[in-house]
Amino acid sequence: MRRVLLAFIFSLPALARDIPVADAAAFESAAKSVQAGDTLILKEGTWADARLKLVAEGTAQKPVTIKAQTAGRVIFTGDSRLSVGGSHIVVDGLWFQNPTGEQVIELRKDSKQLASDSRITNCAVTNDTQLTSTKSSQFVSIYGARNRVDHCYIAGKTTQGTTLVVWLSNEAKDQGRHQIDHNHFGPRPRLGQNGGETIRLGDSKTSMQTASCVVEQNLFEQCDGEAECISNKSCGNLYRYNTFKSVSGTLTLRHGNGCTVEKNVFLGGKAKGSGGVRVIGEDHIVTGNYFEDLAGDKERSAMCFMLGIPDSVPSGYFQVKRAKVTGNTFVNCAHNILIGQEGDKKAVLPPLETVISGNTIQTTKGEAFEIKCAVDGVTMKDNKTGKEIAKPGLPFQAEAAGPAWK
């Protein structure tokens, strides 16, 4: 009977625990025994130079959670860093202020212990000081598969390096399919060189990998780090329902193929260098987007098709092929649709098998189309242009972005 009772007791699932954590040393201790369903509750206050690492295995029903005692009141400063690996981990309510390290939040513990099915939510990473550094750094680095970053506020990066990066591998079998949604990406000042993107998905070395990420319902505001506010460098990604306000840059399909840019809103506010979508590569779809008061030209036009380089290397410019640009609206933009922008002296290949149709272009100055190359491979039909076209409504209703507490 005693054996039966003991067997029954040991077969019961472990009860989820709320574990108070006062400092980095207590976190390290608690992390050694954390189980599915446990919540590590970080004490209110300032955590200076705290490096937290956790590898855990939660489940969809019982994630392992790292949570602020009060959202927005657990503040990490200096060279603080959070690195998590494993599966089904949730990070909720933390604020990293003026980080000085090369990484702030990483969805991996190290190169072999990546995160999957995990979530960063209701957090903030902000700089309000003008830091200078010759080293590249990131605020958020996403590795692994099926992770989500949502309802966060990320702003103020002044040093070299993309703010948020999705990292891919040419060897990994299970990667990508991340979701980046309902975040507020606040001001980022001009960097003056490459490496000032707000989001980058992949890189030139992994650009032919299918990432299948979704970037949606985010607000980008004065993200002016460089010409590419978003730099797409992988395949099969979806960008939809995002709002860009006074952004001196563009959503650039820089490398990779088969991406969709759908129902986004670009409100330039006539800010210098404000642009829309730049197209490079094959099989992209740009549909149902709204562009208004964009002041950029050349590669920062509201819609720009780049010339391709023959036999381009991965870091060059691949020819535009089979692009579909349909049902978009352009209102009072300085430069609307540009075909044939040269990004390299070796770039000579015009778009092929490309369709530009059903777009509405309201312009009081300038041309609806700027043609800088042969357009034999471009079909333009059913586009409505003129000065008196009625201004349509926006293609979607923006939802709340950023953390609830900020």
C-alpha cells in the first residue's frame, strides 16, 4: 500500500511556483531548478550590470516566466543582459535603460542553446543618452524558431548595429517563423553609416534561407538611423498593417525573395528622406499600401525598383523579377514610382516580368512614374493618376503598440 501511495505521489505533476528573485545571484540560483509553469518574479528596483542567463523547458500550457514584480519598475542599467535558451519561456515587464553592452536581450543562452516558442512581451529597451561606440551592438537578437516579440517599446539607439535582428543559419533545420508585432519603435537618430537599421531579418550570407517571419501592427516613429528602416535579407517574410510616421528611410527588400508587403501605412509628414518600399530580387508582392507626404527621392522614393547586377554576389543587387505592385495609394509624395534606380555602377539589369497595376497616384507636382531604364519587362495597366483624385481612407485601423505600462 505504501509503495502504491508513493508511486501515486511521484506521478503527480509538479505544482507551478512563484519564485521571488531579489538580485542576479538569486536569479542564477533559482534558474538551476526552474520547472515548467514556474514564474521568476524579479524584485522592483534598479539592477545594475546584471547578466541573467536561463535555459529551461516549459510547455505551451505551462511556460517558464521571467516577470517584473511591477511592470516597468524593474530597471536594468549599465552592462545588463538577458539571455534565454530552451522552449516556451516568457519575459514580461522588464525595462533596460541606457544599455552599454553589445547585446541586451538574446533569445539564446549561447550558440548551441537557442530559444524556441518563446516570447518577449510588455518590455522596453531605451537610450536617452548619446552613447558612442565603435563596436556593433543590438538591443534585441532573435534566434531559434517560432519566437515572438510583442507590445514592447524600443527606442533611442545611437550606436552602430541594427536595433532588432533575426539571425539565421545556413545549417539549421528548425528556424525562423518568428512574429514581431504591436511594438512601438521610437526615434533613432541618423547614424551616418550602414548599420543603423531598426529591424533586419537575416543577412546577405543567409539571404536565401526561408525565414517566414511576420512583422505586423508595429509603429515606427522617426526611425532615421539609415536608408533602410527595415532591411529584409531572407525569403518568405510578411510585412503588414505597420505604420511608419516621419521615418527617414524605407522598408527595403534588400536580399531574399518571395516577400509580401501588404496594407502598411507610410506617413512621411514631408520629413527629409522619408520613403516607402524599395524592391530588389524575385517574386515580391507589394499590395494595398498607403503612401502620403513622403519627401524622399531616388532609392527613398515612395516605390523604388532597383537595377540588378549581372551574376550578382549575395551582397550585391539581384535583378527584380516577377514583382507585383498592385492596389497601392500614393498621395502628395515628392517621388512616387521610380523604375531603374542605380545602386551600383555595375547595376544595369531592368525589372523583368513585373506588373504595376491598379494603383492610385494623386500628385500635385512631379510625375507619377519616373522611368530610368528599359521597361519592356514591366506591365503597367489600370493605374489612376491625377491631381483631383479623391483621397481614400487608410487600409486598416492601427491597434495599440508598445507596453501597457509606458
